[in-house]
Amino acid sequence: MLISAKLKPIALVTSLVLTLAACSEDTSSTQGPNYGGGTTDPGNGGGTSFDEKALVANLVDNVITPTFTSFNQQAAANHATLSQYCAVEKSAAEGEATEDERLAALLEAQTSWRDTTALWQHAELMQMGPLLENEGELRNLIYSWPAKSLCGVDQDTAYFEDGMINLDSTRPYDIKERTATRRGLVSLEHLLFSEQLNHSCSISNDALADWNNRSDSERRIARCEFAIEVASDLVDNSQVLLDKWNGDSGYAMALKNAGEVDSSFDSAHAAVNVISDALFYLTEQVKDKKLALPLGYESNSCGLEACPQDVESPIAAQSLANIQANLAAFEKLFTGNGIAQDNTTGFDDFLIEEEGTDTKDAMLKGLTDSNKTLESINGTLQQALIDEKAKVEQTHEKVKDVTDQLKHDFINKLALELPKSSAGDND
């Protein structure tokens, strides 16, 4: 049963975090003109009198840490909800639960996935430290997009049920040994939302040989049982993120102690640059991958034309909500408006200090305009690419208004350096 997605307002998506926690751009320069120098103050290092240590502390303590904590809590709640759903699915197979009860439990499981995904889409825009280590290994285990393999998920559903890989008793199944595309939120989307119960593989292996001939109930139960395993693995990986982030030796403390003796960062300015790098998710992923790619601005599955199948979340139709969550996370990281109402030190304050008020205003206006265009879209992003393409194009333009400022005036005013992945991007 595919439940249609509704776009969530920024306030609603952001409140999940707070409640659970307590086409041309000028790229001729890869860094601001004052990058990395101008003062002997170890607390800053960027040639500014602005208190960059205070900026880092607020963003870490009141924005980033609460986001990672909330995701961990929601991942645990999601595991519990999926376990309840699977129990109802089994009861329905035995005639002890009605079809309406089964569908209601499925809807709760799908809603739980949406809530978990909404929180992760905030964390997606806060990738630094443990989420970037080993080419983003931990991040990919949680959310492998754009990489995915529906066939791989179907295979692992059968492998998990059998307790072995492709009926080979010498290869016991262990999800920790499986690739990222068979795990995490992308896998759960397929398991919970795909109405097609036949497997997605062009050629079935031994484990899937009889899959398409099994009853609907048997296949739904196999999928929900594997979904519980995937959800449990998701909890584990969300805890790994917290463990690497928190504590005296965690990455959060390393950022806050930047510029101090024995710090891994030479200055607070270097730590600020790490956080500012995360903002470029809006350029490299939201603008280019989530909007430009399905619009056909670059080659996609349909060539160079609008391609609904290339949206981020085609099965659950969560794409618009994901983009809106990304925008909300960007705004929190930019303004410093987290869980502490009495401390909102953010990049906007830094810009004002560095005579960049116009840049700050332009970026905030771009965010507001982006959300207005998103809210004007009726239905899903897939359908909008067919019926309301102009609105999707306008959303791309408004997001680009923000990223144009981000890649030029923002880094120049604050004497920051572009992330390497953006230095050569001319779109």
C-alpha cells in the first residue's frame, strides 16, 4: 500500500528535532581573500574580531548535536514501530487480525519511516567528521542515496529469511557484512512502500527461485522481518555516529577546542570552515542532484529531459519533503537557531560583523523563496515534473540564488575556503 506523501512545513520538520532533543556562478576563487591569516589569536585565525569559538560552540551544542541525538532516538522508536507492524502482519496471516488492522499498522510503520527520514535529512546537511571518514562509510550505511539496489535488498530479504547467503550453509547471513545499498533508510523505503511483491532482479538466483510464486502474505512477512533487522542495524549505526561525535575525545569537542594546545585544528577559523563546508550540501546535492538531475539539466535516465524516475525518493514519494528538510537544516546551521533560544550565534551574525549584511539578507530571502515555491507544488515531485515543471524549475532557481551567494560572497566575506568538491563547479 503506497501512502501519498504530503509536503511538511519547515516548522513541523524542525520541531521534530527540537522536541526529540530537548545556472552560473563565479568560481574563479576557491577561498576568501583573507583565508587563514591576519591574526595571532589562536581562538580565531581568520583575521577577524568576531568570536568564532562562540559560533562553533553554539552550532555544535545547539544545532548539530541535538540533530544527531534526535535521529538516534527516532531510529530506536522506528525499530519498535516496525516490530509492532510485523507482529500484526503475522497475526493477519493467521487470521487473528483484520485487513484494516494490518493496513493501519503498515501506515504507522510508513509514517515512522517518514519521521526518521525527515530527521536524517537534517543530518544529511551536517556532514562532517565521522560522517565523512572513509569516504562517507558511516553516512552511506545510514543512507546510501544516490546509490541503491532494489534487487540487492530483495536478495538480502531472502538471505536473511534463510539465515545464509544464497542457500550456502558455509556463508551465514550477517547484515554487518553486507553492502550499504542493502541497508539503511533506502532499503527500508523499498521494504515498507513497494507495492510490487515480486523481486526486482532481472535474473533470480537460488534463494529467489520460488519467491514470485509464494503467497502475498509470506512475502510481506519476509520483508517486514528483514525490515526489523535493517531498522536494528540503523539504530546501531546511529549510535556509532553519536559515540564518535560525543565525549571528551569526540569530534564535537575537537571542533569546540579548535585553536587550543594539542588541538587537531590550528584555529577556530579552521573549525568554522569545516562547518561551512557542510552547507555546500545545498549546492552539490539539493540543487544539482535532487533538482537539476531529474529536471534534465544534466544527463539522466531519460537523456536530457525531465525524468520523474530519477527523483531522490520515488517509492515513498518523499522527495519534496526531503528537500524542505534540507532547507530547514541549512537555515538552522546558517542562523544558529537551535534548541537554545538565548543563543543564536550563527553565520548570519558573522556576516553582519564582516560587513556582509547584504549577503546574509540575500541568502535568507533565497531560502524563503525556495520554500514558497516548494509549497506551491501540488502532489509529488514526480508528478510535478510532468504537470508543473515550471514550479520545479523555479525551485531550482531559488535554491541557486542561495548557492550563488554561498560560493562567492559568503566565502569571500568570511575568508573561508570552498570545499574541494565545489571548487570546480561552474553551474
